[in-house]
Amino acid sequence: MKRLHVHVAVSDIQESVGFYSTMFGAAPSVVKDDYAKWMLDDPRVNFAISSRGRAPGLDHLGIQAEEGAELTEISGRLKAAGADTIDEEATTCCYAKSDKTWVQDPAGIRWETFHTFGESTVYGEDLADAAVTGEACCAPAPKAAACCAPEPAPAKASACCDVPAE
């Protein structure tokens, strides 16, 4: 069974942990200085927040597969549909070890499909993202300069990287 994943960038972890714990009626299952995660069953969602240098707001959406075969199926559908994807195997991100496929939807929203198979004591670094931005954002995008949401003015640099927006 799959689980919806939502990751929100926040300015204040402690304040946001308090807010979301109250809203969900549950404490997070993972709490770090810069990250928190709730693995909720009602609604069935992996909800995460972080203060890792991105502008506050929606960071990305995702589908968490419980088995590697589910991830392979989802990734295969994206590729068959002609989507530009980035595959990562045995990566460390968000205090977890995972295999993942990243894609950007037609509206520019980043989607992460992943299968987690272990925990990590460090937040991690996605090498594909670091190659695009010069820094790790933990969420690579399929196209250069797409690590962050596109800026309204083409001459502006994006919020989390020094790459000009297209």
C-alpha cells in the first residue's frame, strides 16, 4: 500500500511542530533540529517539514512505496508517459536511506516517488541536486535551474540556488 508524502519548508521548526502536532493530534515520529516527520494513518500520509534554506511553503509532494516493486511500477509509468525523471539508488535524504525517482509535473510541482529501507543519523545530500545547484536541497528537479520554483521575472535568480531562472 502506498502513502501520500507532503514536504513543507518552514521558517521555525519548533513553532511548526507545535502547530502540526495539534492539527494532527499526534507528535512527530522523527524530530531533529531542522526536520520533523509524522507517519499518519488517518489520513494515511507521510508529512514532513524542514528548515533547510528553502522559501517557506510547499517543497514537494510524493508517493511513498512500501516495497521496491511498487516504486519500480510507479517509476515505469512515469517513464512510459515520457516524463523526464531522475532516479537515485541508495541515497540518504531526510534522515532516511531510500531509492527514489523524481519528476516535475506540468505545473512545475516536484514529485518524489520513493521506497525507504533504512534510517540515517544525517539529513543527507542528493548528489543530483548538488550538481544542479551547487548545494544539496534534498530534492533534485529534472531540469537545470528547476531546484526551486520558477521566479516570475526571468532575470531573477531562484531562491535556493545561484542559477538564473529560465
